[in-house]
Amino acid sequence: MTVLEIPAFRPLLLVAMIAGLPLQSVAESRESTLDTGEAPHLNDTFMKGMVVSCPRAGQIWGSSAMTEALGQIGELGVDWIAIHPYARVHRDGTVSSRPADGVDYLERAVEIIRAAGMQIFWKPHLAYWGSFEWRGEIEFGTDEAAWRRFFDSYRVFIVDQARFAQRHGAEIFAIGVEYEKTTHRDEEWRRIIAAVREVYDGRLTYAANWDSLDQVPFWDALDWIGVHAYYPLSPEENPSREALWRGWDEPLRQLSSLSSMHRDKPIFFAEIGYSRSRTAARQPWLPGLEDDPGALQLRRSLIEVALERLEEHSFVRGVFWWKWIPGPDPWDRDFSMKDPEARRALASYWGQGPERAPAKGRRVAVGSEE
């Protein structure tokens, strides 16, 4: 997600049941023995995802524009959709929200996604505008009363969203997104994870920004590691494809190590995207709307190289591209995956059309030298 927006999965409880452990103790234990293997309805297929965003509160998700958008997205080979219902966080720590079951456009959004034959990543967000610079700045210093208000009211919101996700069979659910200055409150987050597991039996994740993965102490209590993958790949303004390819070496090494550290826990890119900018390889989180051929070609190369590199590794289970907004302009600006160069890149790797690239070699297992 950009600075302006800065912006899995059914757990198997058999181990806990056999051991006679209460669910909460399993979720809260830092050395949890919960089996996080694949759920029966999921397999090792790489998730081809798109984040479908919205211009306001999300009403467009339940509209005819959403139906049209999913038809277009499906032609590119996308088979997973992420949407991000909002609550609002206030400066005093209060999170204000309304019950998801009373929001008609969310019910309709699920119907539209299922009718398109796609799977769902439910990814609730906090709207921070007017209170914080971005989600990563949400914090309350030494004000313990504000911290209590935040976690108490956030728990109400996220558990309500989890109930909705459970009722509609959403396969992946995010307990949080980029809240970098809150994750040190490990105990509070583990209570939230335990509360969500009481109402939701799909895969749980947390979507951390690429540069704060080591600040999340509760990965062990989750099923998958979610990454907002805005990695700088090259300092050059016009890097070659070879430079972009090499630029992924260190991020993939770090991600492989993170997966191994947590008992080969799967990793997926809960968000990745590039704007039309000459600086997109150096600062991919920044917006841009440059129309010169160099910026357009760089964007296509960035998307293609990411697809090539990420599908090589078995510990990376999928990506969700940021972003696609249903309906016409003016809402589609920077990062729009509707742009021709983005569509061509996805169609050539995921789609079934004449531009589809030749099949790549088999995926490489974690730690493989191949």
C-alpha cells in the first residue's frame, strides 16, 4: 500500500484436541504446537490475487460495477479477491464500527465474488484519516487508558468481522494490517487472536509491512505470514530486468529464513504493487502517474519479474496485487492494475490468452539450491 494509504485457511485443531489443551492456550502460547498444515479445501496452488479497493466506505463492492470488475479481473487469471472493510480509529484510541451483518454491500460483495468462482481474503482495515499519518503511526505512548480503549474496541470490530467471514466461508482472514507501533503489545494481540479463533476457523494472518516483519512477535500464533511487499529492488532510475531480478535475491532470502524460523510457516504477499513512476524500483510505495514510455515499461518489468521470482519458491503461496477499483475514473489513479501495461503483464503470466508466457519450471522448495 502507498504512503497515502499506508497502507490462511482453516486451522486444524486436532492437535489441540488430542492434547486436551484449551483453544486459548494454544493461540496464546509462544511455542504453540497447533498444526497449521493445509486445510482440506486448499492446496499448493499459487494464489493469484487482487485487492479490490473502494473510493469511499465500500458501497461499490456490492454494485454492478463489482460484477463487471471481477469479469475483467478473471480474464487476467486472478482467482482470489481481497476486500478491506473499514472501521475508524480515533486519536483517543477508540475504534468505531458498525456490525458487518448490517452492511448490505458486504453481503452482496461476497455473493458477487462467489458467483465469479473466486476465493476470498477478508482483510479489515482501520481508517486513520484525520487522526494519524498512516496505519503504521497508530500508537498511544504512555497513555494506558487509550491503549485499553484501542484494544477493547478493536477486538469488538475484528471479532465481528471474523464472524462475518466465518458465516460466508472466507478462506483467509487478517487480524490486522500494518499497525507497526502496536505489535509490541504482544499479550493484547494474542488475546485478539484467541478471540478470533473462537468464531472463525479459516486461516489467520497478519499483514505486516515489508520492513517490519521482525517486529511481529506473534507469528507463531497465526497460520500464515502476510507481507506488504514494497521492497526496494534497485537504486537505478532505469534498471534492467537483470537488475530487478537480482533485486529480489535478498528479500527472498530473508523471507525464506523467516518461514524456516517459524517451522516452515507459509508466506504470502497480502499486498504488492507498483505505480507508473521512474522511481518505482527504488521507492515502490510512492504514488506516480508518469506517462512516458520508460515509466510504463519499468512498471511492466517490475510486475513480470515479481511474478517470475515469487512463483519459483514453494514457501511463497501467492500474491495480491494493489489495486483495482470497480467503475470508472477519477478513482483509478496511481497503482491501478487496470492500466494496459499491468493488464498485459498479468495476462501474460496468469491468463489464458495468446500473450500467456511459457510455463515456468517447477517451484523450488525452501532451502533448495536449485
